[in-house]
Amino acid sequence: MGTDWLNRRSEPRVRTRLRSGKLLDRDKIFLTDCSIFDRSTHGARLRLFANVDLPERFRLYDEASKQLFDAKVAWRRGQDVGVRLLGAFDRFLVTA
């Protein structure tokens, strides 16, 4: 397999450095932890910490920015997942 699939992005992605995230279902039930490898305004490349089935739509919580995004699976290769970010929630409170 070549790298042609990497060039189909509609916007450039920026590599992130050791960025952690959490995946939640739409009811905010925890699914798995992940690493966020690349980010753009409307997408991200994730590596899941566990090989779990993902619903088509879910939430991505970016621990560094403390933002919660509505997300959709764009592609998946094993535990690497490309997601389309459909929008961030304006308010998301994190309680310890």
C-alpha cells in the first residue's frame, strides 16, 4: 500500500506531541483512552489504547485543550483511527 491515502486530506494536519484523549459514546460513557497523533480543524488521527468497537458517531475529549468534540469515524486500520471532527461543544465542565 502506498501513501496516496495520506494526500487526500482536505486541510493540513499538525502533529501533536504525546497528546492524550478519551473516547466516549454519545451518552458520555467511557469507551477507551487514545493518543492524538495529528490534528486539523476538522479531523484527527488517533491510536486507541484498546481494540474496541466504535460507534459511527462518538465524542473525543482532548485532555490538553480540555475540549470535547463530536466525531465520526472516517477510516480505521487496526487501532489507528481517522476521525472527522463535526464540532466542539461550547461548554464542557470537567469535575475531579
